[in-house]
Amino acid sequence: QSVLTQPPSVSAAPGQKVTLSCSGRSSNIASNYVSWYQQLPGSAPKLLIYDNDERPSGIPDRFSGSKSGSSATLDITGLQTGDEADYYCGTWDSSLSAVVFGGGTKLTVL
Amino acid sequence: QLQLQESGPGLVKPSETLSLTCTVSGGSISTSSYYWGCIRQPPGKGLEWIASIYYGGSNYYNPSLKSRVTISVDTSKNQFSLRLRSVTAADTAVYYCARQLKVSNWFDPWGQGTLVTVSS
């Protein structure tokens, strides 16, 4: 069971917007930076968002992150079939003294 | 650009020690502000952080694995290594290496990963 809670799956149509959620607690999301990763089938994870809402160079602005209290969200607009992947959130947990990840959300673009 | 490459045994017997080496290319491992981390992913499951190390030797471990794990760095070879002792089938996973910004705890870039299977 993961420390951070993500819905197992989400689906949406091409061109639509989807919001992926990541829920934690005061010791992790509420008090530390959140990052998001995209894992395409058969590939290693790739950093999408860091420091809650910053995009690394090369990441399209269709991807955006935000944080409020002990929850974080990843928004993806203008969905493309190539966005089908698993998405993970991660942060530091001050109580556990460990980097923690969510269980991942599988995004299906119908 | 910076790249990481994992090398591992592929197959390890139960109760033995898993050894993983991560080679950094396209940049120096002796870079301030960055740690170097190991993360694993059991087949069909999520990500689990194992340990991280700074080029100067400072390290920290996932408490759930700390008693069985040692991470080390060799700056002369631009490598860092992980040893996981007394492995069981539950340690079967793809093992990844990644650069980590400690202050924010994000990982980028990641190596391609190497599958390590624990089986007799």
C-alpha cells in the first residue's frame, strides 16, 4: 500500500482534459515539494513536473501541476494517444524520512 | 546529455546479495546539489525508493530496507553502487538509477533500468 494515494485508472477522449490526483498528508505533500513522472509502456519513468508546478525543459505546456494542502494534481490538456502511460507522484515524507511515491494512475486515451 | 546506465546480475538466488552498479556519462558524478538514487519497481507494481548518495559519501536509506542495503560511490569511475543482502522473491524488480535533487527530491534523468529476478 502506497503512502500517497492515486486512482488506479483514468480514461478520457483525445483532445479532452484530464486531472490526475495525488493525496497525502501533513508529513509529505503538505510540507514538501511534489514531482510527477510519466512512464510509457516498457520505458523508464520521465520527470514531468517538479517543485509542485515547474516543467522541465522540453515538457509541453499541456502538462501542468498544482498543490493545495495535502493533495496535488496533474492536469493534461489536449489529450493525445501518445499520452497513454502510467503517471506517478512523488515527494519526501518527513515522518518516514523517505522519498515516497503514489501507486500510479494508468491513463487511457480512448 | 547526462545519462545513467544500470548493470546488474539478471538473476540472483534467494538469500544471496544483489549488486547493482550505475554508471554516469555525459557529466560528472561529483556535482554539488545533486544526489544519486536507486529506485525499484516490481513487475506490474509501483515505484519504491531504495537509497541515495552524494559524491562526498553522505547517504540515506529507505527505513524499510535500511538493514539490508548499502550504497556507495566511486568518483574515479563516475559510478555508484547498491548492494541488497539476503534477497527474497519480493526483491524481484526492475532497478533504476537516477540523479536526484535532494532539496526537492525529484529524480531526473533515469537510467533505462535493469530487471533483477530472485529465483533458485
